[in-house]
Amino acid sequence: MSNAPPLLQVKNLRVEFPTRRGTLVALDDVSFDIAPGEVLGVVGESGAGKSMTGAAIIGLLEPPGRIARGEILLNGRRIDNLRYEEMRRIRGKEIGAIFQDPLTTLNPLYTVGRQLVETMTTHLPIGPAEARKRAIGWLEMVGIPAAAQRIDSYPHEFSGGMRQRVVIALALCAEPRLIVADEPTTALDVSIQAQVIALLKTLAREKGTAMMLVTHDMGVIAETADRVAVMYAGRIAEIGPVREVVKHANHPYSEGLMASIPPLDRRVERLAQIDGAMPRLSAIPRGCAYNPRCPQVFDKCRALRPDLINAGTTQAACWLYDTETARD
Amino acid sequence: MRKLLMAAALAMGLGVVLGGAEAHTVRWAASGDPNTMDPHSQNVGTVTMVLQQIYDPLIARDQNLGLAPGLATRWEQQEPNRWRFWLRPGVKFHEGQAFTADDVVFTITRAQQPTSNYAIYVDTIERSVQVEPLVVDVITRVPDPILPNKIASILIMSRSWAEQNNSTRPQNTRAREEMHTTRNTNGTGAFRLQSREPDVRTVMARNNDWWGWQEPASQEGNVTEIVYRPISSDATRIAALLSGEVDFVLDPPLQDLNRLRQAQGIRVLEGPEVRTIFIAMDVHRDELQYSDVRGRNPFKDLRVRQALYHAIDIQAIHRTTMRGQSVVTGTLFPPQVNGYTQSEDVRLPYDQARARALLAEAGYPNGFEITLDCPNNRYINDEQICQAIVAMWARVGVRARLNAMPLGPFFAKIQREDSSIYLLGWGVPTLDALYSFQSLLRTRDGGHGNGIWNYGRYSNPRMDQLIEIMVNQSGEARNAAIREALRIYREDVPHIPLHHQMIPWAMRSNLAIPHMANNQPYFRWARMN
Amino acid sequence: MTAAMKRFLDSDLWWSFTRSPVTVLSAVVALVCVLGAALAPVIAPHNPFDLASLNLIDAFKPPAWDEEGVREYLLGTDDQGRDVLSAIMYGARVSLLVGLSATLFATLLGVSLGLLAGYAGGALDSLLMRICDIQLTFPSILVALLVDGITRAALPRELHDQIALFVVIFAIGISEWPKFARTVRGSTLVERNKEYVQAARVIGVPSARIMVSHVLPNVVGPVLVVATLNLGLAILSEATLSFLGVGVPPTQPSLGTLIRIGNDFLFSGEWWITIFPGLALIAMVLSVNLLGDWLRDALNPKLR
Amino acid sequence: MFAFIISRILQAVPVMLTVALISFAMFAYVGDPVAIMLGQDFTEAQRDALVRDLGLDQPFWMQFAHFVANAVQGEFGLSYRLSRPVADLIAERAPATLELAFCAAGIALLVGLPMGVYTGLYRNSWLSRFFLTFSLIGVSLPTFLIGILLILVFAVWLGWLPSFGRGDTVRIGWWTTGFLTWSGIKALILPAITLGLFQLTLIMRLVRAEMLEVLRTDYIKFARARGLPNRAVHFGHALKNTMVPVITIVGLQLGAIIAFAIVTETVFQWPGMGLLFIQSVGAADIPVMSAYLMLIALVFVSINLIVDLLYYAVDPRLRIGRGQGGH
């Protein structure tokens, strides 16, 4: 980990959805940093708020969702309260995005070349001809064979994996410093997932691009990320270096989550499983959101909500690590 | 056709030069469109209202419907069975043919053809002969004192033109044939047909060579062009008049008259029409159709006919449905018609109790069911009249179903004798009683013109005798026959008479045209300011 | 029952309903229309079909608030002395009856054929959908006009008059079924591949039972939306046919017939004869359309 | 491309034949031409002769083939009502209907499309709400009522515009046009608005719905995430995708305009095919009715073909596989 000032800082982010039955809190008090060139993995069950965090960062929360509290800073500049037009200039140019399903992310009526060119001419001071030349370069770089010909093809003429490569090219082509990749491989065939992840990793490393990699696939995280944030019910349960979290998770939830990964090096009779299910946003219990499922729950967990606390090599939102908490 | 157009254009040009007059176009609208341009094919007002602008008869009508010289300058009954006509010299058809006695002979023959709808006007004629190029004798089978009245309805065609265009007999509209005369005309009249789009517009242009422009009545006439457009929707027709898109509406809806009278720049001319509205019944069949009565025909019973008559509150129809625009009547034709007898023009009074009593007496204490066939676009407020009558009958227990339809299907239905009771209106172009009696009340025996519109098949031997007298005799004998026939009509109730129509015409104030009781506008007498 | 009621009152549907004043208003208007029409024989001040009660003396009375108006005839009378308000209530009855029956007919036909096509698939599916395609290219009013015209020409006039109401219902219904078939087929295809249906199949539940008991409940929502939106259309189609004079028989005047008759009096100052039926028609169709719009949005949360 | 057109035309043939069959059935059986032509006085010999002349003694399929052969040449016989060849009647009136439909479609598209796009993009602005309310009233108002009210206001009260007919027309060959005279243009305004209004509101609602649908898609989100300007996202990506379904529906609506012209032409006494058709229905003029039916079917088939071609031009996904003979 470098000691350079962080590229992205998320501070006490809270995202709310006003509904008729009161306000749902989708993200609560989420804070983390991403350093330049760093890959931060974000894991958790669906509905934990992973994708929501990504959407908040690129400023494309679906209405009626809104940032209720907290700040997002890019290179020390606050971006969560920018006007639409200012934020638009940042999207693509400084923060690239990759979506889950390559089949639906590309506009079916435009050639991939046109989509690349328009992205580059929007953000970079280059003309269409130059953009087209670079577009071919990008396609080659993401591993599209015969890129010079394929540039004029329409998305439906590519396979799923190839399309995701195009999406990656689109996310990177204006050379952003940060990529928000929201489950980039989930919709792909298992056989292709690894290739795409490898490509992402290589390109990010080459270009020195930082990445926030949202996924529920621990294997991908373990392979790719420098650090990992585990999310549960709209909060960060634990955040720390990937190696530490995977091997010695501190938060009981992370622990459970890691235990559910099938280890590659040994056979196990039965994978561990966390009893119960993540609560709905409308019914988050008092205290620690995980308390009804937590095997190590105690009274304080039911009463008060823990913040992230230093727990050795990682930070965990768990009263177990509160120095003032006496365990009976 | 091209020749015709060129001739028309030339004539127009000439007209402008000679008359030095500016163009005066009358835009005229009515609800129906003529379905043919053949002068002898369809004897209906919508056709004649256009054709009489274009063609002339031997004897014309003056503004009071009196007889006036037309293509004949003089006529005389030289023998009981022979009328002589002296023809107007120097008359030319629109396409240039000179008018001669031969054209008259040809026309009369044509009007007698089976496909003619005008046979009733020429049914007494045995033959006609050319005496001199401009003198014609008409020989009748029986003495015919009213031949001039009838011949006044026959429009004269050119023999050579008809022969050239294979139109020597009238177009048979029943057989759906098309011939030259369906769309083309060649008359001697004040206007010539300039263009015609069926259902859309018919344009007629002034014929400056017309013989009649020098007549006193027409000297004021300054119309150079007539544009006729059918507008079937009442509301639209009136809207068009109010907004100045048309100058003349022949048949303004009654409900709009008050408003029209108050409107700026609009004039309403009111006058009686020689047309009587009545209800006719099937008095022939042994079992009535379209009814719940089995095994007998209630209309054969005089008491039932009287009951239906008594049940009608004609004053309410006059006041409300007709908005005062009708002349309530108890007889067959209006006072303008020769033979009208005031003392026979008496209605059975409106009396519901009497009606119920008569029905009970006839064996229908609970009434019965019938279907009243009614046109919905032929006479003034025809459907509304029928609706009102149906309601009135309902109050005495006769449950009538109203079957209102456009005039096409309506006439087809009654002409098939496929109606048990229907509403009809009858105009009298000859202005003589015979025309009504012979068409409506003579037994349908296949004789020329006998009962051709008697679709209820009324048959009364005494009536037939009287009609024979009207055909054959003149003077007091004839008048007495008419009087007796009218008495029978009143007493025997073959029809339930309702009223004579009034025909308001509506026009822009800058148009002056004499109102005609035959509901035919004569634009030769019209003046645009 | 109370539990079901409570659940309903607690549901999103009811909530979104109470949240929208326009929807509540249109529901009230629709309810008034339906009640007024359904109860016409009971609550209408007069019976416009009782010919014996009509009197020409009462004709052309303006609405009650006019100087010349009569209390007895709130919205005035027409040219035959019929009470306009009663005529509207009876007319709305016919309009609603035709609209509802036609929509019901279209729904039954469309849903059955849609289920069949979606579930059977194959040649039958292609055939039915091809028919849908062809028919959908023709506007429903034209199809209705044509069906009506053909039956009019084919049947003897008397017979046609007797069954004219059914002819109109049939003509409008037959012109609208493809929309239902399309909707249901789409939903059926989705449902068919779901596990529970596959499972039901595997354990040997007969196809027909699967369709009816498993697939049908899942297509109720979309069908309800299509049906509501179509109801407005069906009422309009009927009014248009009647206005053209080829709709319901004149003995059973619908709102469209009343407007056609009244149109002749529009320019002569007797505006109430056409304007009130016109307003009633608009109110009815507008409220149904608003309800349909609301229902569509409420059942399809994505749109919110 | 060529193969595609051919295949679509081949698909249209059965449709046309079906319609022809219905037309023929109407003509041959519903109308009973013999009874209508003979009138009331006829002999058996006359009747037989007419049956022979009309070819009614031939087998059904022969008659049908004959009918189709005539129809292809535009021969539909004589109108019962007007005693004129049906083809002439239709040819006289077609320009009026087509010009009216053209203007109505123009109004519906030029106004409806932008309104739909606007309300789709700015769902919550007051103008959108106004448009939506307006459109809802628009779809709930029957066409004939709109026409009547327009006549009342603009023709009768204000006296600005004519209430009926086509005004003066200019003849160009067999075509008559109202576009070249001032009165022709004035006469066109009210009917075109009446006819176009319903379609306008329909198109607007449709475009709005499609626009909303498209705006929710991933590729629009992704386009935003790439930082493309709103203009490019809305009018490039979103609008182009909206157009694909809109083209179909709009095509169908153009057909609907010709059908709804029947109502408008009745209200405005517009001398077009619709008025002819309604008058023919009233008079049971079967030859005109069956000819009109065939013509309308032809118009719809043509519109469908054009819609397919447009589709083909807009959506690249169709260009693969379609050439081999449909879906």
C-alpha cells in the first residue's frame, strides 16, 4: 500500500430512499479510501449496498435515491454535490464505469467504433480521425482480433465475452484514474470470467488506474484486489488488506462469508453456511444489523450500532473489538 | 367532351364580352345529390332541381306555377283528342343543334319508354306528329284536358344528340346501367352543365344564348354560374350558410329557422309546397306482415284506420316537430292543386278515447304490434314525425316499431310492397288532382300510371270509376268526380293525412330568388347583388 | 374476509390509489356513471323508452336552471319530449353494456387463445400470432365497421335489428382480442419456463390444469390493465359506430346515438340535447382511461 | 435487401387474397347482384341470362379467380347507387382522402413526436403534465365530437374557416389537389386537425412510454456513465432506440388515419373515399364496399412493407438472418 494521498475518499456516506413507509436507508455511514492504482474489492450479498456505493460514486443514483449525508472526494475535490453538467465531465474522463451485463450495456444501434469515438471526442481534445485510430488501438488492447475490421461491427455481432472487452475499452478509453466495475464478470460464462478479470487487472496495472471492483465472487477478489471491503445491510462490516480478510476475517459476518468459499487446496465435507438471511432495508434490526444471525452476539450488539474499529490488521464494525467492551 | 368544353369556354367568353357583366356565382346546397343527369330517368326533386336549370319543357311555369310559354309559344286543344303546339323558332341546344318539332316527337316517345319514370305525364298520348318544322300535334287516346299541365314536366332533348350517344331511351337506374346521359346533358335551358362530380359538386354556367333572357321575368336575372354541392348533414349545411360558404340552402332544417332568421346577412323565404305528407297502409294482404296479428289484417278494418287517425295529435306535430312550418290537412293535396275542396279538408279529431274504443270495437282491445317504415332523409323532419306518431299510437295501445332508413332502401322496400305501414310525401307537379288520385289510389292493375305509388294496394271500384272520369272528361263532370273522390278519401281513410309541407328556403341576403311552391329554385330569375 | 380487506387496504395498490386525487376522482366519476347506468330503471326520473309517456308538449325544454326550464327535466328534453337526463342514464347503460361485453368477449377470446398459443407453441402459436399480426395492422374501428357492415348486409333487416346489439358487441370484441392474446402469450411464455410450471409438468399435472391454475393468476395483472384501457376504447368505438348510424339500433339509443340525434339541434340553440350526452361520454371514457393509466403504473412499479 | 423485399411482398399475397375472398363473398353472396340488377319484373329467361352474363353459374373458384383478375385490373363493376364504374368513383375520391390523411399524419407526427420526446425526458415538468392531461383528454374525446366542436367554434362562431368540403381544387392529370388554392388549404385545416388530434395524442403517449422504457436501459445508463452530454444521450442514443418500436406503431397509426377518415369525412362532408364508403354502406352499395375494402387492404399491406423496410434501415440487428426468409 502506498502512502500517497488517496485518489478517492468516501466519508460517512448515507444514501436514502424516501418511500411511502418512511425513508429507507440504503447506505449508512460508509467510509473508505482508494489510493491511486489500488484495487479495492467490495463484496457482500445482493442488496448489501455494493452497487449502490458504485452508483453514488459515479453520481448516477437511481431516483428517488439521494445522498443524505457524507462526502465523496476525488483527488481531494468534493464531487458528490456537483451539478449534473460538472459531474458529467468527470464521468468517463476521470471515473470510468463497467456494468454487469455486456449484452445490455452497449447501444445496439451504434457500431462499437462509433461508441468508442464519441466517448473519446467527448473527453479528449482529439478529432474523429484520431479517435478512430485510437479506438482500433483500444480494441486491440482488449484483445479483439482483427480490430480494424471489427470496429464497424454492431454489438450484436460480438459474443458476450467480446462485448465485455469492448465495454472495458469504453471504460478505459478516456484514460480515467478510477474505474468502478460493478460485477463485470457475473453475466459471463465461467470459462470467460477469468480471462476478463485478467484483462482488467493487467490493464489497470499498466495504466495505473485504480479500481473499485464490486462483486460477490470472493475468488475474483482474492485474485485481483489489494484491499477488500465487506458490506452488510448498507454498511461496511469489515475492510482491510485482502490477504488478511480472506485468511483471518475479524468480523463474524466476514468470517462466515469466507467460510462459505470452497477452498481450492483441500476437500471439505460441507461448506459452512450462515443461518438466516440478510434483513430487508425496511427491517434492519436495532444495534448491529448482523446481530440476529451472529453466533457471537451479546447484549450490546442488540442495543448499539458499532462503527469501524481497528481490529488488528483490518477494521471491523463489531463490538468484539471495542476495547471498552467487557466480554462476559 | 372536349368540344363541349371548348364551346362552353367560348360561350363564357362571349357572355362576358357581350353582357359586360361581372361574374355572379350562386353557391347552392341541399342534402341530396341527383343520381343521374338523364331527364326522364328519375322523377324526383333532387334530379329535377338541377335539370330544369339546363333543359326546357314545351310549357314552362311562371313564378306562381301557372303555365307559361316555354319551347312552345302557343298551344291549343284543336280537337278533344288533339293538342297542337307552335314551337319557338331559332332555339339551339347547348351543343349547337337547332331545336325542331322532331325533337319534341322524339322526347315524347322517349318519355314513354319502359325505363322512363315520367310515363304518367305522357300516358294518355297515343302519338305525336310533326306538322311543320315548328308545329307539333299530340294525339291522345282519350280527351286530355290537362295535357299542358303534364307536358310541362317533360324536358325536351335533342334527337340527334341522343341518337349519337346511344341514349334514345332513359337510363335504367334500376338495372344499374351507365350511359351517356348519366353524366352529360344537352339542353336548351338558361344554364349549361359545366362540370359534374357526383356527390361533390355540379357546376352550371349561364347560357347567354338562352331564348328567355329577354322575357320580363328573367331580365333581372344576373347569375352567371351555379355551383351545387350536396351537404347531407343538417348541421354542416347550416354552418356553411352561416359562415358564407354557400349562398343558398334549399332545405334548411326547421330547427334552425329561428336562428337563421335572426342571423345577420341571412334571409329565410317561406312558402307552401305542393306536397302532402301522409301515412299509407297495407290494406290488401290477408295477414299483415311485421305484426303480431295472425290470420287477419287489421288495416282492412276501417275502424282500425280511423283509430290510428284519431290517435294522432297533429297540432303537437305542427307546433313542435314542424315548428309551425306545416299546414295541417285532412285531405289528399293542398289548395294550389286543381280540384281542392275546402269542405273535404276536415280531419278526424284528435281523440285518444275514441281511438281506443274503435280498436276495441274492431277486436283489438289490447292493440297490436306493427312496424312503421319511414324515410329519414326525404321529407322535412320525416323521422321525427314518425317517432312522434309512434309515441302517440303507443298511448292508445298500438305498439309500433319504427324502422327509419335512408330514402334508397326505403323506396326499394315499399316498392317491393314489403311494408305494412309507411310514411310518404306526395308532390303534385301537374297541379291537378288526377295526378295524386291516379298514382296513389287507383287499383294497381298494370295500366299506364295506375296506382304506381299505391303500395298499400288500396282498391275501391268506385274510386277507380271516378278516376276514369277524371282521365276522360272535362268540365263539371270531372269536377264532380274529384269532389266525390275526395269525399271517399275522407270517409274511407285509405291514408292518414298529416300536413302539407311548408318549404322554407334560406339564403344570403344578397341573393334574391322567387320562392316556388314546387320546391324548385329557378336561377334564371335570381339576382345576386 | 376482514383479513383480506385489511390486506387490501394495506397493499401498495390501495396506497397508490389513495395517493392520487385524480385517480380517486375518476373512480368516483366512473362509479357514478356505472351506478347511474345500472340503476337507471330505478333512479331515472323518467323512462324514455315508455313511448306512451312521451308528450310532444314537453319537447325542447331547456335545462332546469334556464328561465324556460322545468324542474321536472333537470337537463331539459329532446325533440320528442324525452328527459335528457334519463336518456343519458339509459344511454350510458347501453354504452357501458356494449363496452363491457365487448371487452369481456375480447378478453375471454384473447386470453384463451393467448394461453393456448403461449403454452402450445409451435405451429399453432405461429398461426395465431400471424392472425394477430394481420388483424392488428387494421384499426379496430375499421374491423368493427366491416363486421357490422357484413352482418348488416347478410342478415335480413328484421333479424339484424333484433340482434344488432350483439352484432356491435361481437364486432368491437372481435376487433380487440389480439391485444389480449399478445399480452397473455408473452406472460405465458415467461411463466411456462419458470420452475414451478416445469415442476408441475414433471409431476404429471395435466397441461390444461397447469395453464389455468398456475399461469392464469400470473397474467391477471397485465390483462386487467389492457382490459381497462380497452374498455375506454370499446366505449368510444361503439359511440363512433352509433354516430355513423351503424351501431346499436335506434330503439336502444346509446350515448353515441344521442349525440348524433342532438347534433342536428346544436346550431339551433338546443345545445343541451347533444352537449350533455357528449359530456357524459367524455366523463365516462376519461375516468376509465385515467383508472387504466393508474392501474398500469401501479402494477408496473418500474414506471413510477 | 432485395430478397428481403421479395419475401415481404410474398407474405403480403395471402393477406390480400384473404381480403379478396371476403370482398368477393360480399359481392357474390351478400349483395345478391341478380336480384338487385333485375329489379322486380323479370322472367326466368332474363334471370338465367343475367346469371350467365355475370358468370354466376361457374364454380366458386372460377368466379373467385375471375373476381381477382378483375380486381387486379381495378375492375369492380358499376356502383349500384351511382351507376358509374367503381374504379372511377374511387379514383375521383382517393386524392381527397389521401391529401387529408397526409396532412393529418403530418400534424400527428410533427407535433406528437416532439411532445412525446419532451414528456419522456422531462417527466415532471409542468409542461409535461399539461401535455399528458391534454393527451388523455385527446384519447377520450371521440373524433366526431372534436369535429363538431371545431366547426362550432371556428366556422360558426368565429367564421374563420370553412366547415365542409374541399374548397377549390386544381386538377393535375387525374389527381385533384386542394393544396394549390387558398380556399383548398383553408378547407383542409379543420378536418386535418380533427383527424390528426387523436393520432397525435396516441403517438405522443407512445413515444413517451417508449422513451421512458429506453431511458431505463443499461446502455443509456452506460452512455451517461461514459460522460456523454445529455444532448447525445437523449437525441442520439435514446431517441434512435425509441424510434424502432415507434416506427411500427406510427405506421399502423397511419393506416388508422385512413380508417378514421370515414368519421372525419362524414362530419366535414369531405368528398373522399370514407364518405363514399359510408354512403355506400347506407345504400348497401356492395361493389363500392368491396372495392374500398380491397383498396384499404392494399394500403395497409403497403404501409406494413414500408414499415418493415424502415425497420430494416434503422435496426442493424435485423440485417442478419432476415434475408433468409423472415423470423
